[in-house]
Amino acid sequence: MFARERKTPIAEWWWTIDKGLLAALILLLMAGVMLSFAASPPVAERIGLSPWYFIIRQAMFAALAVPVMIGASILPHRAARWVALGTLVVSVLLLWLTLRFGVEVKGAKRWISIAGNTIQPSEFVKPAFAVIGAWLFAESMKQKGVPARIIATGIMGVIVLGLLLQPDIGQSALVLATWGAMLFLSGISWLFIIGLGAGAVGLLFAAYTFFPHFAKRIDSFLSPEDSVHGSYQMDKALNSLLEGGWFGRGPGESMAKKVIPDAHADYVFSAAAGEFGILFCLCLVALIGFIVIRALLGAQQQSSLFARLAASTLAIQFGLQSGINLAVNLNLIPPKGMTLPFVSYGGTSMLAVAFGMGLMLAFTRKRPEERLVTGLPVYRSPVLSPAE
């Protein structure tokens, strides 16, 4: 099946896939399942469920994530683009339907029930937009006069507006950052970059003004002594980080993680620190960094501008989401409700990340007929340059 001389899709996939990147992603997925044993039983018991409830579901979603990731990684570039387009259309439609028919949790409508299963459409919007946005930006770079950047910006606006109406400030910021990353990679002036930075600050002030729950989180973060309940989870997460020391207290021995409400989800990193120590957490961060850097380097080996831009954007999006979650756990930024990819509990999140990482693997596969050829005209951009 995997013989090099055989021309089957499976054999071709095996000999062209970045095996180091694939192994790192599967290792991160396994780490998430392992950490569910440490972090989720106390959470399940507090809400009256079996201690094994979240563990079984985490393992089940991880088992589904592997074929989703491998299936997406087999796709040729053109097929990957069409799959991403279909996913984007369906997920944006569901995103807006969520505003009318969604399940409300803590004052926000971010989930919709389909056939008895609750999903969060915004999770699938992110990787799909990264690919379609990359394609549009690549077309605008190759063909002057094509309003592809404007179209990509319009799609981004539709997505962000839907997210703000839910409201979901964290996901909105991540989609905006993804769009900003594509702008930067496609080559823009530093003056424009400074303008975007000023615009981001303006949007932050606007969110603080018009979204009371966001303002409350900011106030609790800046003045925890004035907050009654706002800093409780952050304080417990920091206690878990501190009590573990370098090597941790051992599986099941962390005390702080037993009182962290979201120890299995947004604060799984803090729970891991209490159980296994800072060294383990540093290894986890190193693994995430390896995935991002390896993907960015692999993207540069592709001759297709679309593939380079798509793989780079997906890697940056993965890194940004991971960074936001880690920053929240370290109390560097206010709580955002952002999962740690492949590690935090969450079925929709895990499958969506698997889909995005599968596409990233597809765009970083080694294709002999698509190697970069030296001597071709190069478009000067901060990171990417079309060699087509």
C-alpha cells in the first residue's frame, strides 16, 4: 500500500506528507487525551456526571479527529480549496442561523443544535476562511486589478459581524488577526500596518464601550481586588501553576485544579502544570512552537503562491489561538473562552482544528513537480513571493 513505486493516492500521500509535522500533531492530540484524565474528573463530579464522562468524549473526538485530519491532508490543492469553500458557506450560514435558533449559554448564542448534537459553527469558519482568504489574496497578487482582497475583506466583515452579534469577542479578534496576517504575508506597506494597529486599538475601545460583558472582564482583569467573582477562576489557575513546581504534584494530586470550573477546557494548561509541572508545560509549548515553525518552513517549499499563503495562514492561526489560551492561563490577558488546540475539551473545536491542520498538511506536502524553481521573477513580500 505504501510502496514508493505504487501510484495509489495513499502511497503518494505517505511519501509526500511531512511526517514530522504529522507526528507532532498526533502527539499533541494524545497529550490532550492524557490531560483529560487529570483535569476532567473533578469537573464532571461537580456537575453530577460520571468521572469518566469528559474522558470518554475526549477520546471519542480524538479518534474522529485523526481520520478527519488525514482525510483533509490527502486532498490536492484544488480539491482542498473547494472543500474549504463549501465548509465556509455552510458554517457562515449556520453562524447566522445561530443568532435566531442557537442555544443560549451565559447570555451568548454561539452553539446550534443539529440532530441532537450541539456544534459551534465559528470553529469551522476559522480554517475555512484562512484557506479561501489565502486563495483570494493569492489571486489579487498574481492578477492586478482583480478585487479579490476586497472580496476577502467583505467575507471577513460578514463573519465578524455575525460573531459580534452572538457576542463572541475572542473569535472575532482571531478572525480579524487571520485577515491581518494574510494582508501582511501578501505584502503591504509599514504605513498601512501602523494604520491597522491603530484601527485594532480603536476596535478594542469600541468593544469595551458597547459590550458590557467584555468591559466587565477587562475591569476584573485590571482591578481584581474590586471584583467579587470575576477573578476567581484566574486566581485558581495561577495557584495551580504555582503549586506544581518544576515536576508537578503527580497525577490526581493537584488541589487547585479541583476547584477550577473550566479545568478541562480553557484552563487545561493550568491543570497540567499542577499535575505534571512546569517542565511538562514547557515541553507542550515547545511542541506547539515546533508545529507552527515547521509548517511555516514547509510552506516556503511550495511553488504555488496559494499553497504558501494558505499553509502559512493556517499555521499562524493555530499559533495565535494557542498563544491566546496560554496567555489567559498565565493571567497575561483577560479570559477569552479560547480553547488550546487539540488539548482542551470540546468536540467541535477538536474536529475543526483537525480539519484545519489536515488542510495545512495538504498544503505543505512535498510535490516534486511543484518545487520552487530558482531564477524566476520574485514578488517582494515580507514572507511570501509567487514563483508561478
